[in-house]
Amino acid sequence: LKQFPWLLDPRIMNFEDEITFSKLLKDNFKELNENEKDKRIDFLCVGFSESFFIIELKRPNKVIGEKDLLQANKYVSFIRERLGNEYGRNICCYIIGEKLSPLDNVKSLAESFKKNNVVYVKPYDELLAVAKKYHQEFIDKYESLGKN
């Protein structure tokens, strides 16, 4: 994702790793990391249009639930308090896992966070589909060369 941030959003062309804020989150949410094997914050980035992205990679088979969404919202609030809004930055969190839980309350919460530009859930399959779509012309050409 650092190398190809457009997988999250086609408008994002580059990220700058924000190691200071990543460390702040890891230090301040340490109890979560110790209690849950899935908990890990991989990196924080500043990206497109003065936006600050928190990206939490879950295990590929992790179903994103209410607890994950609420925790992501806490990450956003925590960073917002430290950054302030002096630069007009939009701060949001992407949670990447297998899929969103099918429970109505989870879907409703996810939709609410998405509508308010706070938390987004991205399945790994969707990221792969975006990558394939983006490079389909090259894939087709490669496959046609192999047939000759």
C-alpha cells in the first residue's frame, strides 16, 4: 500500500510515512495490542489533498466487526486531537480485512462512519480487483504474448 496507495483511493498517488503518529498510536493503544492477536497498526500516512490516513491491516481472514469500527474511530479522534485542524486536514481510517460483518448494526455503523468520512472498510478482494482493473490492459497483453 505504501508503494501503490491508489489501491485505497485512485486519487492518492503518494504517501509520506508518519512514523511519529504511528508510534503515538501504538504507545497509547498498547493494551489493545497485548490483548488481541489481530490488533496491529501498520502505518500512518499523509496523502492526497491534505488528508491524513490511518491504515490498519487486519489478517486476511478477519471479519470486521463493531469493535474494530469503534476502535478505528478512536484512532481518528486521537490523531485529530493531536493534529488539531490548523491545516484543514481530513483525518480518516481505513480498515483492511476479509469483509465487513453482515450484522445489521455493524453495517449501519460502517455506513455512518463512511458517510461522515471517518472510517472506511476495504476488503482485500476489493483491493485486488482494483489492482487487476487498473492493470488489465497489461495483463491482457501479457496473456496474448504467452499464447503466441
